[in-house]
Amino acid sequence: MEYVTLNNGVKMPRAGFGVYQIADAKQCEQAVLDAIEVGYRLIDTAQSYGNEEAVGNAIKKSGVPREELFITTKVWITNYGYDQTKASVEASLKKMQLDYLDLVLLHQPFNDYYGAYRALIDLYKEGKIKAIGVSNFYPDRLVDLALFNEVKPAVNQVEVNIFHQQIEAQSYNEKYGVQMEAWAPFAEGKNNMFSNPELQEIGDKYNKSIAQVILRWLVQRNIVPLAKSVKKSRMQENINIFDFELSDEDMQKISAMDKKESSFFSHYDPATIEMIAGLHR
Ligand SMILES: NC(=O)c1ccc[n+]([C@@H]2O[C@H](COP(=O)([O-])OP(=O)(O)OC[C@H]3O[C@@H](n4cnc5c(N)ncnc54)[C@H](OP(=O)(O)O)[C@@H]3O)[C@@H](O)[C@H]2O)c1
């Protein structure tokens, strides 16, 4: 596995495995075990996914030393505010049977994220979290948070895929030393992502699948992709992206496919904030 170095010196794998929408505990545990077996070392969960216990069980059963794994969870907005965030991270640690987390992110930029972030800073100083960061923080809120806190976010996890490339956002993240992670790198298959003829043509040149081209394009942009699959053969496919390099010409062809539009929703839209506020209450 290749690694990136975060702004506090912590090393994070260059590609990760996500467990969103694997609600069934047995299926989630098996998926994480399979992911670790095929070589994944970064596992991305969240309080709101309801599967932290299953992830913890898989970590324990995997037999891989804890220090070789990089475990991320995210604090949900109903747990924001200083005291609640601290208590919720302690609860996540307990559910996952861990004594530290590698990375904890604030899941959304709504509600009292300042109080929540200051709780993460204190947990970081206590050594319970090796790195702290945010998710879905678009440039305005990212810059605000980075400017007015003593510890800058190490990571920002946002939607990045072929049709939503986040070029401008990336320049703000880089300006503040924040490593970007890509959620939904395949846009969950929307917009016929897996049968796109242009991506197929590029993949054919390297004898790689469309999924591999997408993940490799992200890695070459210095964005850490988080892919989800419950199928072991696809996990194998999705991690097998470090033995080829897309040419500048192919990178440019993919750049030209940017629609600068989310395949899901816009975090700038008040209706999205209302929708998210109604989740996981
Ligand atoms: N921070 C946030 O707000 C946020 C939001 C969404 C996601 N995330 C994170 O990002 C991770 C990935 O995003 P996601 O799960 O939403 O979507 P995704 O990874 O873009 O897409 C997952 C879908 O693609 C399929 N798939 C996976 N590999 C494939 C392959 N090689 N060929 C064909 N189909 C393939 C999967 O099906 P099978 O499972 O059947 O293989 C699943 O339906 C999540 O698990 C989570 O950790 C974070």
C-alpha cells in the first residue's frame, strides 16, 4: 500500500474502503474482513452508518496489527457541541473496541461544528485521535474553520468523481494543507458511470476496468479515493490501481468530462440542509 503524509506527519493509505450503506452487521463484518484480506488498510465508517460495532469486530478478527490499520469515523451533527462530541467519540471507541482512532471527521458543516471541532482538538491532544478533519466542508466553511482554529483539519472528505471534479475546491484544500478524500468516487454508479464509453476506451489501453481508471485518476490528482463494495472480486479490482499510470493526455480527457455538478445534492442548497437535519435523529 502507498501512503500520503498528512499535515501533522501522520501517514494515511493512498486508497481506502468505505462501509456506507452496509447496514447489516454480518455483511459489514464480512466486507471489512474481505477488504483487509485483499490489502485495504484504511477503513472509513461513521456514527450515522450504524455499523461501527461490525467494523470493530472485523478489525479484531482480521489478525492484522492495529498499528497497520487506519480507522476513520465521523461525528454526526446531532452529536455536535463540545461535550456531546467528546462523549460520542468515546462511545465510538467503545463500539469499535479500540483505544484510539486514526482519523475522526465532522460529517457535515452544519449545527455547532465549532464546538464539535474544539472537542476533536482536545481528543487529538489527549492522543485518542491521531488526526482530525472534516467532511463536506466546501471552500467557504473550510477556510473559516482553518483560519480560526489552532489545529488545521488534516483531511476533508467530499464528493469527487468524474462529473464533479472539485478542481477549485482542491486548490483551497491544498492552500491550507488539507488532504482531500473522495467519497462516492463512482457516484454510486449514477450517470451510467460503469458503462461510459470514453472511460472504457481509456481503460482498454491499460487493460484496466472503468472503476480502476476512475480510482487511478483520483490517486494521480493526489485525492484519496474511498470505494465501497460488498463483493470481494470488486474489492480486489478496486485496490489493484498502483501498477499503471494514466498519461497526461488521458488525465486531460477525463478533466474535460467535468460537469461541476453533484450527482446527489448541493451542500449550498437550503433544502439539502433541511434534508440532512432530518436524518438520523
Ligand atoms: N462523508 C460523506 O458524506 C460520505 C457520503 C457518501 C459516501 N461516503 C464514503 O465513501 C464511500 C464510497 O461511497 P459510496 O459507497 O457512496 O459509493 P461508491 O463507492 O461511489 O459506489 C458504490 C457502488 O458501486 C458498486 N461498485 C463498487 N465497485 C465496483 C466495481 N469495481 N465495478 C462495478 N460496480 C462497483 C457497489 O456495488 P457492490 O457493493 O454491489 O459491489 C456500489 O453499488 C462510502 O462507503 C463512505 O465510506 C462518505
